[in-house]
Amino acid sequence: MSENKHLLEIKNLSIHYITNDGTVKAVEDMNLEIGTGETLGLVGETGAGKTTTALGIMQLVPNPPGKIIGGEIFFEGENLIGKTPVEIRKIRGNKISMIFQDPMTSLNPVMTVGEQIAEVIKLHQSVNAKEAIERSMAMLEKVGIPGERHKDYPHQFSGGMRQRVVIAIALACNPQLLIADEPTTALDVTIQAQVLDLMKNLKKEFKTSMIMITHDLGVVAEVCDKVAIMYAGNVIEYTDVKRLYTSPKHPYTIGLFGSIPDINDDEDRLKPIKGLMPDPTDLPSGCPFHPRCPKAMSICSERKPLNTEIEPGHFVKCLLFEDGVK
Amino acid sequence: MHRYIFRRLLLMLPVMIGVTFIVFTMMYFTPGDPARIMLGESAPEDAVQRLREDMGLNDPFLMQFGRYVTNVARGDFGRSYTQRRPVATMIIDRFPTTLKLATWGVIVSIVIGIPTGIISATKQYSLFDNVSMVLALVGVSMPNFWQGLMMIIIFALNLRWFPASGFTTWKHIVLPAITLGTSSAAQITRMTRSSMLEVIRQDYIRTARAKGQVESVVINQHALKNALIPVVTVIGLSFGGLLGGAVLTESIFSIPGVGSLMIQAIRQRDYPVVQGGVLFIALSFSLVNLLVDILYAFIDPRIKAQYK
Amino acid sequence: MSNVKLQKEEVQPSVPKAPKKKKSQWLEVWRRLVKNKAAMVGLAIMLILIFSAIFADFIAPYGYDEQVLTNRFKSPSSEHLFGTDNFGRDIFSRIVYGSRISLRVGIISVAIAALCGGSLGAVAGYYGGKLDNVIMRMMDILLAIPGIILAISIVAALGPELRNVMIAVGIGGIPGFARIVRASVLSIREQEFIEAAKAVGANDFRIISKHIIPNSMAPIIVQATMGVAGAILSTAGLSFIGLGIQPPIPEWGAMLSTGRDYIRDYWHMTTFPGVAIMITIFALNLLGDGLRDALDPRLKS
């Protein structure tokens, strides 16, 4: 059964933000799967719905204004949507944890880092306070910070060090699934590589599955097995890394690769995707990408594309690849 | 930390001298001859002149001021014109009463203000939030001397639950403490709410939830401690208002504190007592503000790191 | 919301042409204020109060010092809406006339505070250094004395009359304005349009009065609104302990003070003047809150 094979399975998930200025369809009809030990890259521009997806899995979508409109999120065969707060709290931080984007703001400034790591350990494991602190020191050592520093406060650490602390919190209970929301975006370039390496090694050591949210295709190539490209709330292409890099199908994906400089090619200028992300409260009709799409057809503005499996394991949401269109 | 406190105490010195200067100047230029007040209207002119000479009232202004400051530094606030007792002992006799009143006022305001503010923030725009925000605004708008009178009419004269005056049993404390604490309770409510609203949107609150932490712990531990700095500031500032408000409250409930002593002294033109009272209140207010700044360090390690 | 953002971005780079943009900025503030129901309620109450202060002679059914000794201590009735006092004077009329005193003291003392405090703060913030230090330490000294205590001792020294109450309450408000103006001057001082004004040879007075003061107007307006509320409260408090406006001039706090002597038997004498104070302060607070939100939309969630 698929429940056994896939650690996480998202089916037809839709999440909307309902505000006075209009409804933002942050995630629309999303379908994804992650197997045990696998890493899925979730790629897209700011506002494409990546973070909302992550918060949806954690059941932390801020409500109001956010609301899960429909769909299912199966984790170890159980639907997370509809679980009681008590049940979901047993999963958060324990079986599924999350690393947030900005380490400067995601740690509580008035608690020592040790306390913050120990907190999650105490919540999910039956240990006393002393053991929790010992384990939190061990976790610090694991992420490359001397254990004695558990008594220090976040402001005494640099950005890269803080992100290590956040990673330590996330991995403290040895979760099955780790969601990393642009974990390196806020860091210096030199630190980015270190943190990424650390995550790769720890993932291997803990045998954790991971969702890596990023807008950096370089990061994807380095750590991911599968990739989902998101645009305006939709997963528009979903396949494994190798196929994505060798034969991208969706015009947006192709555009993304065109906007990355390639040192092997001797091109004069980059080919950025023309236009801007559409206003999320007022998406274009039909395929949301059609106004910027170089291959747009007349039907693209009329009908939403369906998710099409063009070859086993390679899904594209584009009318160019739908049967019976043209 | 110790050095910080020491430095702050040292910085209080010029401020207190400044306060002394203001108070002394005002009283110096006030019409009315202290010697005449002491001896009464019928006393012969030469006796008044002799007393003026004895009291040093004929000396130049700065000399008198210098003498007053040195005396104050030694704890000598002069003598009351009317009671002939040392001002310092008069104030110290009554200060515990005022302090007790102000402390209860602070307790009332904190006990009401912080929980209300937290609930309002976590249930923003709910009925509870709307009602408590209107009530808070009413609380800020109510003159506390009027509120005191209303409470006397309702709870003392009509319902007879509490006495209308005096300050001996716990029953005597209830109405004055509520009167005094209401407006700062309202301010604390408003500040706690807005500060909590700011904090619960922060990323680290989301981190705490992502750990699987229970919501009550997220709010009461993670959020509250971060939201507390502006709240503590308001509590400290409102303590000054409480000391000032105590003057009126004491007068309404006939409480024998420093406030009613000062009002009595103003009516009798007993300037040394007024001077002493103002200085004493300013000193306690400054000390409370220092206490608040020290408290910051215990709330926020980032501030503690700055106190070197 | 997106509208607001756009405008901000437009204003920033083109400040030399500020006057035109200024107008639309204030219009935008007004538009936001009108949307705020609570603030509009506050504004309406204040307009009614100002109206009744101006036309007190027409609104009040009796004169404020019209004594009818046979008519003492009457409870509220259709003839005397809020009853009569110990001299048989109509309390409603006295409250209407009282609004003149309260508004006058409130506005004038805040004007004193804003003018003195504002200029001290502007000078301190603009010149910095020693001058800043001296001025702000002076403010610390004033702040060390709780407002009402300061006012009490000033009035005690100068003598209880209207002018002195205004001065006393005004002085108490100086440090607040000084701090606010200084803070906004410090943040504005380093901005490029000030540099530009300096470069074209504007003198300090011109820079302070034409550029810095208008740009720190927002917090000053909010502080002034709240300040009027505080001043009315302080005045009433002073009168209540016999240090404010002297009889027979109708002042709300003084009326409370008289009512207090008869509190056991005639509740109406203390109730209505207090309600008048409370409604006024309430309205000013509503307006002040609304102004703060309208002037600084970033603070609003």
C-alpha cells in the first residue's frame, strides 16, 4: 500500500487566506509524496505558497486569516487534518519538525538556547530536567557548538550559530520528517555551505526525510531527490532531480533555468522570466502563469491546466502537455 | 550590575539637587513671611524680625539654598512652622501609610491589568476584547478623586460593605486601593494587550508552537516574558501617578499619609513640610524608576548585557 | 493598504517639492481617521463640547451664578436636569459653563507645554552635545516629580488662580513634548533632505521651523490631544483640593469638591460634574488613539 511506502502524502490540498482585501489562494490542489529517507525540494518565488504548505503540514497556518479549504495530509498513513490539538502537538516537534527561515527571529530572545532545546525534549520524551539539559548539550555538540554554551542567550550567537541551534531544536527528538524553510537564505554565503553540509550529514545520521523549501536551484541539486516547482499556489512541475535538470517541461521551469548563469555557457546576458508574480488576490484566469508564458495559447487564459503525468513520476500542470489539447 | 546600580544612584544625585532647587525656589518666592506664620498675626514686629534673623531668612538666596541642601543631605528637612516638629519625622511617620496604599494600588492594577491584557490580545476583536478595551478607556478617563467619591456613595454609604474613611483594617484598604489602582490597571491592560499582540506575531512564538508546546505555555511563558518590558515601564511610570494620586485619594478617604499631610501643609502655608513632602515623593519615584530599570535586566538578557 | 505604501515611497525621494505632497498626506490621514468609528465618536463629542462652551449663554437654561436659595439641593427633575447645588444653582448650567474653563485650561496649558517643550526638544535634538545634555537633564528633574505634585506645589507657590493653574499644568507637560520632539528630530536630522536644505544654505532656524517641526508633527498632535485630557484632569484635581479655580466660577473639579461636603445626602452634586469630566477625557482619548493610528499606519495591525 502507498501508506507504507510514503511517509507523507499530500492529496488535493488547498489553503486560502481570507482577508478584507480578497482571498489569497496560497496553495491550490496540491499533490505530493515523500518516501522515508527522501528529500523533496519545494522551489518557487516568494509568495508561491511554499511556506504555507509547510505550515499546513505542521497544522500551524495562522487562522484567521488562513484556512485549509480542502484536501488531506497523510503522515504515516494518518490524516493530519482533523486531528485534535492534543494529537497534533504530539507530532509537532517530535515526528515532524521545522527549521524556519530567519534564525535571527526564530529563537526566543529571553530564554537560553539550552532551555529552548531542552523544552522540546521535555515535551516529547519522558526525561527529567537534568537529563533534558544533558541531551540539549549533546545536541549542541552535534551541530558543532560547544555544550557549555547552553547557558548562553541567542543574542550571544552569530546568525549561522543560531541556525545551528534551530537545527538542534528541530532534530532533538529525532523526527521522521524535517521541514526546512529556506534555512540558509538569511545567512552569509560562506555560512550557507556549512549549514547545508551540517544538515546533509545529520539527515544521513538520523535517517530523516526532509522537505527543503528554497528558491535556490543550486541547493536543490545538492541535497534533493525529488523536486516540486511551485507557482502562485500551484505545483506546476514535480519530478526527480535528474529529470528536472535534464528535461524540464513546464515553461516556467525552463524559464527558471534560463535565469541562472551557467559558467560553461558563454552567454552575454541572462534570460529572466518576463513580467512579475501576479497579485495573489487577483490571479489571472485559467493558468496563472499564462500572461508571462512564452508559449501561451488562447486556451491558457480560459481553462486551468490539470495535473498530467507525462511519464511515470513526472507530473506537469500545463495545457501544452495535456491530452486532447491543441 | 552593581556598578550599574551605583552609577545610576550617583546620577540621581544631581537630579535630586535639581528637584530641591526647584522646590526651594518656588517656596522662597511664595508670598508670606514664614516668621510671621510661625508667630501668628498678633506677634510684635521686632519678635518677627528676630526670628527671621535666627532662621537665616535674611541671608542671600543662594546661601539659604546651600544651607537647605546640606541640611537635607544630613536628613534634616527643617521644622514644621505649625507643629514645630522636624519635617523628616513627620513624613517618616506617615510614609508607610502612603507606601502601603500605593503598593496595594499597584497590586490591584497588576492583578487586573496583566491577565485582562493577555486575554484581550489572544482573543483579539472578540467580545471580551472589545468590552475590556472600552472599560480600559473608561478607566483611564475617570478622574480618580471622582471615582473615589462614587465608590463611597455606592459601597460605603448605600451598600455599607466598606468604611468610607480611615486606614486601619483591611476593609479600609479596599476602596482606596481600587480607586488608586483603576487608572493604572487600565493603562497596564492597554499596554499588555498591544505588547502581546506584537509579540505573538513573532517567529519565535511560531517556533514554540512548532515544538508541540501547549498554547497556554506559549502565551504565558514564551510570549508574556517578551511582552513584559513595556508593561513594566508603564507600571513604573504609573507608580509616579499613584504617588501623586495618593495625595487626592488620601484626602478623599481621610487617610493619614504623606499626601493628606501635604495638603494640610499647603492650606496652612507650612512650607518646610510641603518641600519635604515633594522631595520625599520625588526620591521614592526616582528609586522606583531605578528599580524598574534593574527589573529589565532580569526580564531581558540583552538589556542585562548592556548594564556594565 | 497598497495605496498607502505607494504614497510613502513617492514622498521619500521628492521631498524638496514637499508642500504639494504634504497636503495629500494630510488628506490621507484624515481619510484614515474618518474610517475609525471610535475616533469619530470622540471627535463628535469634542465638537459638541466646544459648541456648548461657545454658546453656553444660549444652551444653559440658568446663569452659572444664579442663586435661588429656596431651591437648594433639588434632585434632578425636568426643571433642573442635573438638580441644584447648595446655593440653589442649576448644576446642568454650571456644567455647561464649566466646559469653557476646562477647555480653556486644557488648550492653553498644552499650548504652553508644546511651545516650551517643543522648542527645547528641537534645540536639544538638533544641536546635540552639551546643550542637549543640559536640556534633557533639566527635563529629567521635572520628570522626577509626579505631574500632579509638581502642579500642586507650583500653584501653592504662585497662588490659586486660573492663570497660575494653566502655567502649573503647562510646566508639567513640558518634558513630555521635549522628549517626543527631540526623538523625532534625532531621527529626521540625518535624513537627506535636511542635508539638501543645509547644502543650499538654509540657516538653522529655517531648517528647524520649515523642515524638522512639520515632519515631527504626527507625534506632537497625538501628544497634544492626550495632553489636553491630562491637563483637564489635573485642573479638576487641583480645584478639587482647593488649589484651582476659585468660586463662583464653575469648574468641574471645584463643583466636585463642593459636592463632596454633601455626599451623604445629595449624590447628584458629585455625580454629574464627574461624568462631565469623564466623558470629555474619554472623547479625547478616543480621538488621540484614532489620531495615532491614522498618523502612523504602520503601528496598526
